[in-house]
Amino acid sequence: MNWTTFSIVLRESLEALLIIGILTSVLKKDEATTKKHWMFLIFGVLAGIFVSIALGTSIMFIPDAVSESTMNYIDVGFPLVAGLMIIHVMWWMHKNAKNLKSDLTEKVENALNKQSLISLSLIAFLAVAREGLETVLFLSGELIEATANKLVNLSLQIALAVVVSYVIYVLLQKTLGKLHYKWFFRVTNVLLFAAAVQLIYTAYSKYQALA
């Protein structure tokens, strides 16, 4: 079990579930909600997932598309960028987490008031795609180096993390309540920071090997 991979996917999956939960709660409260609204919301969510998977798949073909010397720089660059991005995302979430729900709620309510199904779908797409693309970037190093056997193991770890994140989401919704999510994210922030340090160290080690 690669705990870096597991913790990253767990955290990003839970964030995506929270966002989807916010979007669905707004639709449930609005009396004007119809089946079309739900269809466009689901379409946006699925489109975000599809784009993320497509990007993750395309990254695996990079070694076949570039020269060996270029690949050496990519091996250093991807984990470095991924580690720095994790730190940036942690900082962004710390700064914007309080307003995330109100901002999403306002955007969905405006889309409902204007009866703009495309806007509703786009909101869902962008929200889910953001989490998915962040996950792909964070795991880019593993995706690039993935052989057939490694890809199977990676897929199983991702699937397990998604399932665990859903179980945690349900438990938090039913027991602790939304106010306690901040404590969960404080714990997972420690795991994410450890993952960021490991990725940056991996980039440094690969750079030293090239020097």
C-alpha cells in the first residue's frame, strides 16, 4: 500500500463528495427543481470525472512521446510541481474553505433563478474537474512510471481510497455533522503535507542522480 497515493486520493475524493453534496442540497431545497436539473447536474459531474481520467491516461503515454533526455527532466519536474501544488492547495483551502459552501450555493441558486441548465452543469463540471485534475497532477509521477502490474495496483489503491472517502463522508454527515469537517481536514492536512515533502524529496533525489 502506497500511503502517499492513498492519502492524496482520499482527501481529494472527500472534497469532491463535499462539493457534490453542496450542489445536491441546493437542488433538493429548491421547489422549482425538475428531473432536467438533476440530469444536467449529473452530466457535469460525470464530465468532470471523464476529463480527469482522460488526462490521467494521456500522462501515461508521455514516456513514448518524448526523448530520454527530456524524460529525465520530466521525472524531476512532475513530482516537484506536484509537491508544490499540494502545499498551494492546502494554503488555498485554509484561506477559502469558509466561503466555499456559500460561493457554490450562490452560483447554483443564480443558475436556478435564471433557469440556466448549462450553467448548472458547468458549475458541477468545474467543481469536480478541479479535484480530479489536482489528483492526476499529484499522482503524475506514478502514472508516468506505471507498468501493467503497477497500474493494476495503483487502480486498486485509488478505488479503495474513493470507497473509504465515501464511507467517511456518510459517517460525518450522519454523526458528527458539517461543523466537524474542519477537524478531519486538519488531520488529512498532516498526511497531505507529508505527501508533499515526499514528492519534493523524490524530485531532489532524481535531480541528484542526473547531476
